[in-house]
Amino acid sequence: MNSAKLVLVNKQSKSVYRRNQIKSVLFLVSMVVVLIIASLLALRAGSYATPLNELVKGIFGLSVDNKINLVVQNNRLPRICTAIIAGAGLGLSGCILQAVLRNPLASASTLGVSQGASFGGAIAIVVLGMGNSIGLGVPVCAFVGSIAVALVILGLSRFRNISPEGIVLSGVAISAMFTGATTLIQYFADEVQLATLVYWTFGNLGSTNWRELQVMGTVVAVLIAYCYFHRWDYNELLSGTETAISLGINVQRLTILNMILCCLTTSVIVANVGLIGFIGLVAPHIVRMVVGNNHVYLIPGSILTGATILLLSDLFARVVISPVILPIGAITSFLGGPLFLYLLFKGGKRE
């Protein structure tokens, strides 16, 4: 009798797992479709009205109108690729930070990593006079600023045993400190430096070229490959540090390497497009509501959702009061804040 019950429970468990697996795959496929549709809408948006088929031809330089080829290849397509790459990197960074810190509120923006990168970029632009480019100046300084914040977060979480809520509050304090320091740098900047810095901190997806996109894409691709290779390690962390260690996972090394990669990715994105908040916080939560905590599906879901949110936000910023383009950082904060509050309250009611 007990054996029969055990067999029945196993069958039910396999059935539930299979249904969740199918639901997760369908969700990923639907996000790919939504991302493609959003890309086509973004390709269509703009003051230069053109049939969609000609715009698609313009991607490959095959349009009969050479102006369409130039507009698509030099303006709209780089902007779309920037939104997809930056959104994917921020969404994945948030997902991984939440995993290694065991904190559902962790992200580059809430922990102060983005603000640290912004401060480093401000040092490069104003103090060192390097300008906002993908040359080694701004990204290196941004990375130093972000890694400094990461070291503080790691120290608080590992050596002081601060609770997850305390880590987030520490991140808020660190964000305020770096934001104040960045403001002081703006105060002493000249007019050209101030305009560059302010425009950069607003967030802008239209200032990147193909060379900068290659650097961003390479960094994000490295993070994706590394994280997906360790997807089962993140699943084991859900059971607790002791369980993960007993399974042969070097938790300390995994945490440090992931923090460094997430900081590197965030700093490169911030150096190119400025401060963009809430993507890394909201995207993993949206995916988690559908696929659960299985990182086999959570990682690609966070990548696709982050890319889609940023692309749709940029589309909204471009068309809401066209031809004026609103700062993307303000749009993501305005849209992401209420959405995150909704997810937070819904999760609290569920518990």
C-alpha cells in the first residue's frame, strides 16, 4: 500500500514538473515573439515614415532608397541593439545578484552598484577629462566605482552577517552617498563637462556606435555563458549555503566571481548608456512569477524580459511626445517603480 502511494506521488510530481516545464518553455517562446514585435515597432518609429518591408530591407542595406539604409543602419538599428544588449545585461545581473546574495530585492540599482559606476564615470569625464566614450577611460573608472560598492556589500553580507533587508538598506545609503558625490563633481564641472555628465546620467540609448556595441555585446555574452554554465549551482544555493557546500560548490568563490562579472557588465552598460534603474530588479521578478526559481528558465527569461522592458521603454520615450525623446532613465524608473511595488504587495499577500 505504501509502495503504491509512493508510486502515485512520484507520478504526480513528474506530472507537475512536466507542466511547469512546458509552461516555462512557452513563456520563453512568447517573450521571444514579444521581443521581435517590439523590435519591429521600434524600427518603424521615427520621423522618417517608411513602409516596414523597406525598413527590414534597410537592415541589410537592400532598400532601393539609400536614405532608408542610412537611417536604419546608423540610427534605428544601433539603438534597438543597444536596448536589447543593455536590457539583457541588466536583467541577468539582477537575477544573479539575487541568487548569490539570497536577496530578492538585490539588483545593481538597489545595491548602489550602478551609482558607484556612475560616480566612477563622472570622475573620468570631469576630473580626468576623458569624455564619454568606450575607450578605456570611462569603463575602467566606472568598473572601479562599482567594484568598490560590491566589496562593501560582500563585506557586510559575509563578515558582519547583516540580514537581506539590512543589505538593501545599506545599498540605499551607499547609493545616496555616491549620488551626492556625483552631484558635487557636477558642481565643480565646467559647462561642457556638466552638459556631458548630465546628459549621460539621464540615460541615452542613441549615442552608441557599432564598435561600442561590440564591446557591450561581448561583455554581456561572457556573463550569459558563465551564468548559464553555473545555472545548477544557483539552484543549489536556494537550499542554503550549507547544502550547497555539501554538494561540492565553492560558495565564496562563486559569489565573488559573480559579483565581479555583474559589476563589470553594469559598469560597461552605465559607461555607454548612463543610469538605467529597475530593469535588473523587476525583470527577474516578472519571470519568477511564471517559471519559479529554476535558473534553467529564470536566466534566459530574465535576459529576454530585461531586453523587452528596456526596448519598450525606449519606444515609449521616443513616441509619447515625438519628436522629443525623453530620457530613458526617467522612463524606466517611472514605469518600474509602480510595477515593482505591485509585485512586492502581491508577493506579500500570497505569503
